[in-house]
Amino acid sequence: MNTFDIRIRNAAIATLLCAFAAAQALAASANAAKPDFKAYDQNSDGMISLEEFVAHGGKGKDFLAADVNKDNHLSSDELIEATASKTSQTPTPQTQYR
């Protein structure tokens, strides 16, 4: 094997390792964004009430906005929607012009 082949092989291995690491990081961040439904569902009835949601730091307006079917409970999909606003709120710098 000449040095050119070794360099190509090493570059290919490095690229594969970087791609694997990036995929793992992406998967970890996707899982971190999902709320733990069982932790919110304190009485284990399979639904999240407003009280249970607020007990975990949620806001009533987020609960009401996410309760698509208006049954006063959140399903697991609705919980993801309700908590998405909390995780996506990042302060944006305001530019003031004088």
C-alpha cells in the first residue's frame, strides 16, 4: 500500500467517525427535547391534567394552546407541543436604533 492509499483510507475512516459522532449527538438532542410523559402523569391515568402540567413548571396558556381536542387533558403528542414552546424560547438580542 502506498502513502496515497493510506491517506485516503485514513481520511475515509475519519469522515465515518465524524458522521457517527454527529448522528449520536443529533439523536441525543432529539431525545432530550421530548418530555417524560410518565413524570408529568403523577396519578398514572394516561393523561396530563392542567394541575400536573403546572406542577412541572408549565404555563396555563401553553396547556390550553396545546390541548387540541379541548378535553382538558394532554396526550403525549399534545405534551410535546406544549413543552416545545418552553424549550424553543431563547432570548433574541434586540437592536435599538437611535
